[in-house]
Amino acid sequence: MIGAMMTTMSQLRSGAGVLLEILETEHVRHIFGNPGTTELPLMNALAGEDRFHYVLALHESVAAGMADGYAQATGRPSFLNLHTATGLGNAMGNLSNSWATGTPMVVTAGQQDRRHLLAEPFLSGNLTGMAAGLVKWAHEVHQTADLGPVLRRAFHDAASPPTGPVFVSMPMDVLQDQGDFAVPAPSRIERRAVPAALADLASAILATPRARFAVVAGDEVAHSGATGALVAVAERLGCRVYGPAMHSRLVFPTAHPLWAGALPPDAEQMRAHLAGLHTVLLIGSRAFMTFGYRDTWPVPPGLRLLHLSPAAEDLGRTYPTSLGLVGDPRATLEALMPLLSGVDKTETRELIRTAGAQAGERLAGIRERARAARPDEEGRMHPLPAIQALLAALPPETMVVDEGVTNDPYVRAFHQVRTPDRFLYSRGGGLGWGLPAAMGVSLGRDREPVVAVVGDGSFLYSPQALWTAVRENLPVVAVVMNNRGYLILQRFLAEMRGPSAGAAPRVGMHITDPSVDLVSVARGFGAAAFRVGSLPEIGAAVQAALAAALPTVLDVQVAAPPVG
């Protein structure tokens, strides 16, 4: 009886059969990959299978990006299968993004037959060593009897805080072996814990002057489905809510008066934003991440930090906290609400009114900047009003995947949403994620339309993703903000004031001579594609593309504003 509870009944099956049984009971329906010879045992087992849909990518980085988007859309670990060392190497750029974002993924790769690994055969390699720096753990299966337990552990650990990818190397002979292999039964794991020191957290919040209290909410709010609970707490207290500088999700309605925007990624600017506060409740991890060295800490001295995270390792990790609590954000915030019932409602209403007025001023300022922006000498539109026109044309609740590194501040400024889970961004910063991720999101949400906002540099990292989008008939619209170069690098170079900062052209930062015809590239993969050259065209083009519900690329010709 006990044995039956621990495992399914043993029977004659192959290692690949064990793998498929694990995938089915872990609710995997899509397998993302690009196979090679070391994956043939799996491909053979999939022949005639109707339980799984193999999503073929033309490059492993595309497969990894799709798996990332799918996992973020569903909230469950996705399954990615790569081709030995070379395929793993090809996928590592987007695996780096998944690691930075904490995307739950089970990543596998085929290894050569163990019986001749000593001879270092063709296509073999140290797969676990390659993967180790970008996953929670990496393991090579040494005997087929271990395959089931290893895979169960992989799915469990990928979904456990802190979430993230894990890696399993599967030798060919392990998948081909036949035997009486048991398959461990799935476990029920309840992770919605509430910290014991909840009353201490409430007391610390209530002891703070409310005008000097704020929340900084990380991606973990979205992971736990805590947005509604966070809105309720913020409205009870009248406190402003910031997002982290480097984020992958929106965790608060950007149209809400208490939304204060994302913290700036510059340490000095972040410090200035936080300087007037007495206490901050930090939810999640790495909210104070910055880019570019500054001779200062982003957190001002004397700022009291209260910290809530589902992972104990996040607490007090970089900055000392006066109270750190391990707990699920949603369950904890819901349990916190009754302890905040005694606040002055009149003060709360005034705080919300003041915050709303400040938010209105910020939005009015960016709108005025958009009105004042002018085309360049060749008539190409400024990206700020172009982003404004794009977002204004989107139907409510449209899913947006943003990898326009240069234009992300514009997207965040104009994207007024009431449902934050309709937005994704890459916290990892590696290019080539946006288009494949949008495709994975569409698959994970029953093939709903998705708009991917990417730069031309980002698009050219993974244009072959369009082949899969056409093959799968995915309603993904890629809006390429085409400034013919890596403008973000030019901006950073100007800040560094290096010897080439004022040079034109700058070394390695221009996609010209020759220019790339993005429309022809997209049409070559079978996608619809159109060039957009003026502001009035943007709205009509994106609406027509969404209505067509086909893979579409819009090549939006924008200026490269002067830097330096």
C-alpha cells in the first residue's frame, strides 16, 4: 500500500517511455526543441503520440525563448529539449535570460552513449559543466532507474522558490534501455506559507509615518498571483508602489494613482527616489539592481527595510533588513489586511489624491515630450510618439512582450494597464528573447494574440523564429522599432565619455552598409510584413495585423535621437 503511494506500478518500458510518463503527469503538453542525433530516442518515442506537441525551432536559442515565454504565461515549468553540447551552447543566451528572470524550466539535452564517453566521441561534452552557471542545478543521469526520480526532482525544484531553470543530461542509452522501471508518483506541494511574525510586520508598518512609507514590489508578486492583494494593502495604507529597475513583469496596475513607476536603474537616481522615505516594504528579490557603476549605494543610509520573500536566501542578502519574513506574497498580504484595519481613512484618501496628482503630472510631462518630439532630417519619426501611437492603438488587455531595450522607458511611461499580467520584459538583457517569448506566451494562452515590441538589433538575433510562428499559425505581431543600430550602446558610450563617444559612426554600433531589409527577411520565412514610415500609419497597421491573426512583422522606421 505504501509502495503504491510512492510510485506507479513497475512495468517494462524504455527510458524514453519513463520520460513521457513524467511529462504527462507534470501537465506538459508542449515540448520545445531542435533535435539532433542524441535526441533520436526521444523523437522515436514521440512518433504517433497525441499527448504532446513538439514545437520545432530552427535554432536552439529560439526554442529556449519560446519555452521561457510559455512558462511565464502558464506559471508552470516548461520542457526544453536541446541537442547535446552544441545545442546547449546555442541556447545559452536565452537560458541566461531565464536564469535572471527566474523562469521555471526543465532543460534537457541528449548525451552520447555512456559506453564510449571515455573515448570522447563526436558530439559529446561536459554538459552539466556548461549548464551549471545558468541553472539551479545540473545533473547527468547515470542509470535508467534514476531517470524518473531525477525528472520529478527537476520539476519540483524548477517551481520551488526561488524559481528557475534546472538541467538534466540524458545519455542516449539511458533513454533506449528497456526494463522494469518504476515511475515516481507526482507530489502535492503547498507553498502558500504565511510568516509567523506577521503581527510584527503590521506593527512596523503602522509605526511609520504613512507619507514616508512605500512598497517596492518585485516579480515574485506576479509569480504568486498577489497583485490584487497588493492593491488592497496599498489602498488601505495610501502608500506608493514602485517596481524594480530590472523587472520581467508588471506587478501593479500602471493606471492606478498609487503606481509610482519603476525605480531608475542608475544608483544615484534610485537613491534620490528613495531618499525621502522612512520605511520600505520590499517584496521579492533583487529590486535594487542597477546598471553601471556609481560610487554610491542605491539604498540611502537610515532607510528601514522590511522584506518579504518566498525564498529565505533573498533576505538580508545585500542590504540589511530590520525585519525579514519568509512567506508567500499573496497569502501574506491577504493575512496582513485585517491587521491594518485601524488606519485613518481620511488620511488615506488624501494620500491617494496626492499620489494621483503626481502621477498625472508625470504622464502629462511625457505626453508633452512626445508632442514636442520631431522627426530627423530624413523624416523618420521620433521613437517616443511612435511608441505612444502604438500603445494607443492596442485593444484593452492586449498581451505585450517588450524587448525594445532602447525604447523600454517609453513603453513603461505610456503603457497604462489595469491588468499587469498582460506584460513581459526580459530582466536578463540578452537579445533575441522577445519574438520567441511572444510565441511561447501565445501558445501558453491558447494562441491568443501577442504584440512583441523589439528593436532591430533584437529582431536580427532570432528572425528564424518566424518560421515556427508561421508553422504554428501563431497570431504574433512583431513591432520592430528600426533605428538601424544599437542605440542603447551609443547612449552608454556617451555616458562613459570614451575616446569614440563623439565619433560618427561609432565602432560596431550601426546596422548599415548594408542595411537589412526586414520586410523581405520576414516574408522569406512566410510571415506577413509591412514597412511603417509615419505616425498615422502605426495605429492602422497594428490593428490590421491583430485582426488578421497571422504572424506579422511591422518594420517601424524611427529616428536614432542624438546622443552625447
